[in-house]
Amino acid sequence: MAHPVSPVVIEQALKLLRGGGLVVFPTDTVYGVGASVDRPDGVARLFVAKGRPSERAIPVLVSGTEPAVRLASEVSDAGRRLMDAFWPGPLTIVLPAASWLPEEIVRGTSGVGVRMPDHPVALELIERSGGALATTSANRSGETETRTADEAAREIGDRVDLVIDGGEAPGGVPSTVVRLDSSGGWTILRLGVIAESDIERVLLERD
């Protein structure tokens, strides 16, 4: 069952997240299911809820640039250019992970995918959770991403603790994912809303 967004529901969500629970909420792209980055047990439940392959890392939604910096061991000039150009918005940037991040998020990849969504419900939850939430799309692995709370509830509602109904996700297309390497190069891991040419334009521009 999905619960319409309200101050009471937000408070319930925050309490659940602090306790290692899973909460489904809308973002600017699709509906996501989140867990606290400080609760490895909660993050581990994300894999069960989705039937997600154990070797796949979990992205992290952030409330701004500084929380993203705290999650990374380093942030290059290229990373900051991308954040400035596309955040808040549908771009996930894979950075070298900070050593304190739990293995449940990193999964042996040594990287962490970070994104600042452009959605008020998501941003409130993230901000009030310390600036970061481990979040993946609210659907079974291999199935189509969900755009409404009812769709998400049908997909994984019996495997999470709360589904927040914040209306239809306006984007409907997952974020573009780009990985930056230490040599200054980049790799597109998933094409989404943002075109590769737009990323290239930002990374190649000169002051």
C-alpha cells in the first residue's frame, strides 16, 4: 500500500531508515528504494528486495556536492565540472569510494555512484538522513523501472517497509551513468536522459 506524502509520512520514513528499513520514494527520474548509508544491514536488504545480483554496487543519492565529496576518496576537476553542470538532475557520477563506505554499497568495485536528484520529496528525505541515501530503482532486477507509487508497490511493496506516493515520477527514464578514471578519461556505463555529447562538451570545455 502506498501512503500519500505528508509530514507524518516523512517522519515515519526517516524513523524507518534510521532503523535499517527500506523506503520507496519518488525521484526526478523513476521511483527509488532507499536505505541509510550508515546501516549496512539495510543496504543488504536492497539486494533481497530487488533480487539484485550480489556483485552489483548500490548508487547513492545525495543532497548536494559536499555530501558527494564525503563519499569519495577524491573528486577530480572533471567530477566537479559534471556536478556543476548537471546537478540536481539525471546524471550519476562514479567516483573512487571513501574507505569508510560499507562493502554492501561498494561491492568490491572501489567506486561509488553518486547523484543529486531534482525532486523535493527525495531531497527532503536525503537531506534529513545526513545528506546521502543508498538508493536503487524500485523494481525487481531486470524488470522495467517504476514511475508511480502503485507500480512500485506492486513490484516490491511486500519487500519494503514503506512506499511514499509523491505522484508520478516526471522523468520516467533512468539517469545517465558516467565513470571517471584517474587519468582524466571517462566511460559511459549507461545512457539515460543526458546524452554522451553533452557530457563530452562539459568535460572538454576550457575556462
